[in-house]
Amino acid sequence: MATGASAHHAEHILAALFTELYVHLVNASRTGSDLEKARASYYRKIEKITQDAAFRKKLKRQFPGDHHGFE
């Protein structure tokens, strides 16, 4: 929110990143792949969100504000 995104957009972005992490962890555990790769990717993206305004804008565009939430 401190970066200019509304709380609504921030929720979507964080939920999408967490869901992506979960899917990667499940797939890695099924295939016997390295779980740390999935975690490292998630942590890199979280860090990038805090430091890269262009990355934040790219993620924010994936979730348009013209839909109904649970308000």
C-alpha cells in the first residue's frame, strides 16, 4: 500500500504469489524436485515487489480494479 497500490490490489498480488508458491511446492513434492527452488523464486519476487516499481505496476495490471470484491 505504501507503493501506491490499493489494499485490494495488494491482496490480489500477494494471494497470486502465494498461490503460485503453493502450486510449485505441490508439484515439486510430487515429482521429487527441489522444494528450495520454489521457495527461492517466491522470496525473490517478494523482494522485487518491495524494490522495483516497474515490477509492481506489471503485477498490478493483472488485476483490474473494475470487478466486485467482498465489500
